[in-house]
Amino acid sequence: MFTLLREKRLFGDALWALFGQFGSALALLAGTRMLTEWVTPDMYGKVALLNGFVALGVSLFSYPFIGAGMRIVSECKNALERADLYTVVASLTVCSTAMAITFLMLGGAAYGYFTDSDIRLFALASLLLAITVRRELGIQLLIGERKQRGASFWQTSDSILRPVLALVLVWYFGGRAEWVLSGYILASLSANTLWGFVQRLQTAKPEPQTQTGKGRDFRSEVWLYALPLIPMEVIFWLNGLGDRYVIGYFMTAADVGLYAATYTIINEAFNRSAMVLLRTFQPAYFQTVAKNQSREGSVLLWAWIGGIVALGVGGVAVLLMTKDWLADLLLAKAYHSAVLLMPAIAIGSALHALGTVVAQPLLANKRPQAVLKGRICGAVIAAISIPLLVKYDGLAGAALANPLYFGVEALVLALLAKPWRAISPKANQSEDSRCDVRLRRINLTKILIKS
């Protein structure tokens, strides 16, 4: 197995992914610690709610297209095809992000009309949304090409600059939500400008190639892959961030701040660690599936699953023994009352990471519709459990709901994906045939509409 890992360049990828995730995680944890010292739970809750809208815009309006680009780039035969694919992904992402900003501003205007809130906060959130989408587009497409070093530097610099500039503005102007958001905007704008310029310098222009026949219709392929991901990203957002809006409805913004700060440091610790494994294994696993390499694909997938299980069990065990010490280290004293929420959030985060991994055979075989079924099951459990538990148990109920709906989601995804089965070339070819049929249907519909 280790010979295969060396052949796939996974050790080098893992080191750069580890550097990026570890550096950004340290910046996030240090930034959270300092922000909780300077910002009250009430104000931190407002920032968390606005960041939730930004995350929704990124997940719903950009990630489906970016995810499609990451999957399809492994099938591109040359630099010219990759350039065409990137052009399609970028154009779709820009159009959808403009739509997201429109919806956010309209919602902010309506909310401000009925509550007399400051619409400038929604304007800042809209700007942060656009800049965050640009960051994610650049980073994820670099990962798709297995350029882990550039992606790691981009992510780490952004993660360091965000809390630093936010703290500078808060220290100078005061602990208000608009200064925190402004710091995030300036940080991501600086990182995007720098690494976007570096990426353009390092990207060689594709040489003109003589092509026979018509090129690939990447726009139809991206849409075909991305459409099922759109409702799935909504469900992902609801499962990950919807609980804080339920807390805001039943409780107060200060309670949202307590929960969001605690959830951030625990979830990010698991998420960043799981992301190292995802960035290491996913591009190589997608390539083995595209080439119908059954044995190599199974080895990679089970090495990935084993790493996630070890991470989850070890992380929860360490947290149970050190949660009080971690609260003193990572949270200001005003937030220490939420320390009892940590174990349940940690178990939920570990189960969510496991569910993401066991679903990879579905994504690799271009079956995002099946992944959607698993996400829907988790969302149904979340929609039932979160309001009931928050209403009767408060913040503790919100934390206890995490392992419940993420556990159901992971179980359903495992049953659908069946990761214990080897990659079947025939099954993969039949799935490609079904994709070709759907592509022909899309093209036929376009012809009928034009005529």
C-alpha cells in the first residue's frame, strides 16, 4: 500500500495540505481567541449570523460549479481542455454569485425595513461573499490539478490576514460587526490579489493544438454534475449552520455568539484535519476511478476511511480529557459557560467527516443524486431535532442534535455508496453511458428551444 501511495505523490500532497490546514487552523483559533476578548457575545453572534449568509451564498451559488470543475479536470487530456473547463466554471460561478448578491441585498433591505437594522452590514456581507467565492474558485481548482503548494499558501495567508486585520480595525474603531467584516474583506482581497497574480505567472499558456471534430461541451457537463449538488449544498448549510438561526429565534444573539464561538473552534479542529486527508486522497482517488483502476482505488479509499476513523476517535478522546483547558486557552472568560457543549459538537463533527468520506464512491462515479438522498435524510432529522431540542434544552439541545443528524446522514451515505465494494469498470462505463444519454437529452432540448 505504501508503494502505491508513493507512486501517487500522496506523501508530498499530504505535507502541503497539512501545512495549509495547520497554518490556517492556528490562525483561526488564535483569531477566535482574540476576537472573543475584544467583542461581546452579542456582537460575535451578529457576525456569525452574517457569516452564515455568506457561507450559504458560497455553498449554494458557487460550490456546485467548482465541485464539478474539480471532478472533470481529472479527465482533461491537455492544457487546452483545462483552460476551456476553467473558463466555463468561472463564467457560471460569476453569474450565480451575482444572483446571490442580489438576493442577499434584497433580503437585507426587507429585514432593515421591518427591524430598522443597518443595511450596510448586508452590503459588507455581499462584498465578502464575492471575494470569498473568488478565493474558493482559485484554491479548489488548484487542488483539482494537485497543486497543493499554491493552494496551501493561498489558504494560509488568507486565514492569517483575516483575524489580524479584523483585530486591527476592532482595536482602532471599536468592537462592532462592521469592522470585523471589513477586516475579513481587506484580508481576502489582499490574498486573492497576491496569489491570483502568482497563479497567472506560473500558468503556461496552452499551445495551439490541431483538433479533429468538435470539442467537449464542458458547459453541459458542468451543469449535469452541478445541478444535484445545488440542493445538496443547501442541505449541507442547514445541517452545519442552520442551528444558530434556530438559537437566534428561540434565544438571543448573545447565545448565538456563545454557541458559534464554541462550535467554530471544535468543528474547525476536526474539519481542518479531515480536509488534509480529503485534499490528499480525493484527487488521486478520482483519477483511479476515471481510469477504472479497481485495486488502487480501493486501497486509497480504505486508507482514507481508516485515517478519518482514527482522527475521529482520537480527537473525541483527547477533547474529553482536555475540554476545560482548551476553553481557557481558546475562549475568553465570557464564553466559558459553553464548555459543556464541546463533546457533543466533537462527536457530530467526526461523524460528518466520516459521512463525507464514505460518499466519495458516489461522487467519483458521477452520482451526486445519490449523495443528495443521504443529505436529505440528515436534513430531515436536523429539521425535527434542532427546534425541539433547542426549545426544551437550549444550547445543550443544539449541541446534542449534532451527532444525531450527522450520524443518520453518515449511515445512509455508507449504505448508498457501499465503499466496501471494489470499483467495477463495467459499472463505471455504464454510468458514463447514462451520463452520455443525459448529455444528449440536454443538447436535444437546446436544439428544440432554438428551433
